[in-house]
Amino acid sequence: GAVVSQHPSRVICKSGTSVKIECRSLDFQATTMFWYRQFPKKSLMLMATSNEGSKATYEQGVEKDKFLINHASLTLSTLTVTSAHPEDSSFYICSARDFQDSSYNEQFFGPGTRLTVL
Amino acid sequence: AQTVTQSQPEMSVQEAETVTLSCTYDTSESDYYLFWYKQPPSRQMILVIRQEAYKQQNATENRFSVNFQKAAKSFSLKISDSQLGDAAMYFCAYRGSGYALNFGKGTSLLVTP
């Protein structure tokens, strides 16, 4: 099956610093990637949709200047949490849709990144 | 906006028994997809089963099957012969004309020996 990786799996940073999370599709090309946020024992909330070569589309209430998303290639999307604060601590999950899959409609999920801001 | 409702925060089932997790959704779209995802303690999202709205036949994957009632906008998941490894959070998800998934709040399934 298709594999999506995320790096790092865990990160701890100081308040005010920026953190970059990478999402890679390892064995397929992904024109579209999605970034979700999950609080403990809660559901996944869509933050933004990332399209290769264009600006990301953010969901209502998500600060685009705080959560910078770049999708520079068909296999890599990055999420940068800028000037992180403790309330940004969460579990961030990416998913990717196979470029060549027009009917299967499955998204492949990365293993997630746990961000802790001290 | 589409909403997905899972009304059972927690469910419990004995090993080898059958359990049904409920999900309802609200949409005005006619073409969409519904999914059940499993999230074990590792937090890796695993696709359990999917259903295309245009298909009347309920999807089945081994011990997992769905009861899709399009008119009632209901999409329940039945797990037969439950196993200890089935213990996890289960999320119902909707995918409409966009490709992003809209998740329900989840049901925590406990499997007892």
C-alpha cells in the first residue's frame, strides 16, 4: 500500500520558536495533501489543504500566518508552526491523495507528529 | 457544511461477539463517500472500510461490514467476531466534492476477554 511519512515524530520546542514538520509520500505522487490537528481524545480537525505548486487553502479559524504550508513538490508538503506557543501543542497528522487515483478516493495518512511547546 | 455525528463516545464488546458503531451525517450532496477509520494507540489512521454513496450494496471487508441507509443518512459499522486487536478509536468520515475528510468525534471501542 501507499506510504506517507512524517518527520519528526515528536518535537519539543521553546515558546516563540518555529517548528517545521515534513510530510512525504514515499511511493506515489500526491498533488494534494491535507493537514489535520488532533487534540487528546478528540477528532481530527482539518487545518488546510495543500496543493502542489499553489497556495494552501486554510479552513476557517486557522491562522495562515501562523501555520505556514508549502507543497513544493509532488512528494513533499511542509507545515511550519511559527512563533509557537503552548496552545499550539497538539498532534499534527498529514494525509495524501494519490495523483493517479481518480476513483479509489483513498487518502493515505502519515503517522503523525506530536508537538510540545514549553 | 457537512456534519458527521457519532453518538457513542464509548462502546464495549466481549471477544468473539458482535458490535455496531453508529454514525449519521448531514449533507445536501448526492455524490459522496463515507469511511470508517481505526486509530489504535499508535495513532496511525487505518482505513477500515469505505462506501460510495451511489452504490446500494453495503460494503464488506472480512469481519467488518456497514449498514448504509442513504435516505436516513446513516452509516453504521458492524464488527463481527471481535478481537482484542480491534480495540481502538473508530472515526466515521465523510468526503464530498472536495477531497478533504470531515470526521465525526469518534467512538472508543473496548474489547474485553
